[in-house]
Amino acid sequence: MGIYTVSQLNEYIKQVLTNDPQLGQVWVRGEISNLTKHSSGHYYFTLKDKGAQISCVSFRMTNRTLKFEPEVSMKVLVFGTVDVYTVRGQYQLRVLDMRPDGIGELYKAYEQLRNRLQEEGLFEVVHKKRIPRYPSKVGVVTSPTGAAIHDILHVLKRRFPVDVLLSPALVQGENSAESIVRAIEQLNEMDVDVMIVGRGGGSLEDLWSFNEEVVARAIFDSKVPVISAVGHETDYTIADFVADVRAPTPSAAAEIAVPERSDLKKHVLSLSARMEQAAIHILSDNRRQLEHLSSRIEPERFAEIIRRDMQRVDELSSRMEFGLRKVIDSKASSLSGLAGRLNAVSPLNTLERGYSITLRSIDHSVVRSIDDVDTDESLDIRIMDGTVECRVTGVRTEDGNIVDSGEKRS
């Protein structure tokens, strides 16, 4: 592992903590103590409960967006990321948002619903639909009188003018959740390519409609890709987790929904230049190929190719003739051997050695025994070069005894 310097060790610890996704965005409840409001506009304080404490820093850019003034002993909910101040080797909570802790029950309900929907798989990436790159019509679910719709229309007009279909909805108060669900369902019946669902910033109570289960399931069931745009950058609702894409603000949602017109023009020009270069390369390659082929079919070159091929044909013809002759000789030798073996067992070869075959003239059956013939019967004796016709004058056994016709039959 080697030996760390203090700086290296602190930096390593910082990387470990800041790269942990569980610590990158965390809500912490506690009481403010040791609050220091620096002249630079940054706040330094300790957040504590009955058993522990943690150092916190809230920089000026964050403090400008706070809707209240932090005070000592105030109970707050702090949203931030765990960081390390490497100069002192001290881990701390870098504040991104802070709210008074008077809405604990709502946060409890929020956490319960989020955990249940997460267990059901509604937040899984596999369910996220792709946002079309070049939409022709964008649907918007928001209040027709709020600032969000004006921000969205302004950004769309500037970036990439498209048709916008507003499905108005209540985004705060009683019956707002049902109104948002109806607006989402209406846009699913229209020919929109992508849908922005959201509103401007506010308190947790103001944004609570987007934490309702019916809204979450309507977004999940939507056939049209949904971009959530609820509140400010640090506001997270259940709708954000279920949506296909989460935008930190309504203006950012409009930027996600459509491409930048100038970027698109640059992209088209880039593609045009690449096509032109590709066409030039293709023409150049084809020209070189044509010149190469042209040089190969010059008269002298063509005659040389013909002479070479003729010689090759002669060579192949000779090799084929030699191979064929070799095969024929091999087959002839094999045939001669088989003929010799067949001749060795041939009856004609036996006759040539002085043997004969005796046949009865009446039916040409072979005579194998003295019992097969009668006295005065005509026989044909087959020898090597012909047939001898004869008649039986008598029959004698192997030991020389003469057998007349009558005895033989009996």
C-alpha cells in the first residue's frame, strides 16, 4: 500500500466519501448550534441531536436560495452531500438546501411511499422510455397561469420551435393530484412525442401533489415518455423517481425535450462535410482502381496474360493426362488381378485340364451318379472344344460290377 502523506490520506478519504452514492444526496434532521455567518456570505454551523453532531457548511450561492434565515437552536432539515475539509481532516456536510423542520409527518409519508414503489420496481432503469431526439409535438402538464409554462414556452421557442399542447392541471391544493392524472391521460390520447409534467418551486406542502401515489402510477403507465420538472434543483418528488427523465427545473425540462437549433445546424453541417469527404474518397479510390484496371488491359499486357494463361492450360492439361493415365493403369492392373482369380475357379479352365461334364440329352441335367442314367439313354458329354453325343450301353459300379437297367431301377 505504500506510505501516505497526511494530504494524500485526507484526499483519499474525501474521494471515498464523495463517490459513495448513498452520501451524495442525503437529508439530515437536527438542531443548529455554533452558527457563524461569515462576511463572505457562507454559513458555518454544527447540526446536532441528542447523541451526536456533524459540522456543516452552506456556501453563499445556496444561502441566496433559502426561504428563511437560519438561527441557533432552530430545528431544520438539511439536504446536502458528505464532503471532507482536507486541510483539517474533518468530514462535514456541504449544504445544498435547508428547510425548517415542521413537516416531519409529510417526510415520513414521502419516505414510506418512495420505499414501497421502489420495492415494486417503478424506479428501475429498465422501465425508462427513451426521449425522442427530434420531437414534433411536446405535451405539457402544468398550471396554465404559473411561471413554469412561460419558462417552458420561452425555452422551446429559443431552442427548437415545435408544436406545444398544454393539458392544464391544478398543481397545488385539494384535488390537484386527480387533475394531474387526468391531464396525463389526456395527453396519452393525443399524438405528442414527449411530455413535460411539473411546476415551479415551493414548499413541501406546495409540491405534495407530485408525491401522491396516483400521480406516480399515472406517470409510470404513460405510453408517452415523461420528463418531470417539479420545483427547484434540490426538490425531489416521487414523480421525479418514476419519470423517464428528471429535470431540475421546468426550463431545464424544455432543454431536455428538444435539441438546440444551433447545435443541430452544426451537426447537419458536420454530416454534410463528412459526406462530401467520403464522396471524394470514394471517387478517388474508384479512379485509382480504374487506372489500375486500364493498365492491366493494355495490348501488350493483355497478350502477355493470354500467353501466360495458355502455358498454364498446357501445364494443367499435361498434368491431367498424366494423372488420368496413372489412374487407368492402376485400374487395369486391378482388373487383371481380378480376372486371374476368376479364371482360376472357371469351369472352362477345368475342362481344359482333361475333365468333362456329362449331361442328359432329354433335359440337359448334369449326371452326377449311375442312378441318373438308364441303358440306351442319350447323353451329351461336354469337353474343352465341343460336345460328344453318345448312348448308354451299360452301367458299371465303382468296383467294376455291371448293373443292368432293371437292377438299377430296383
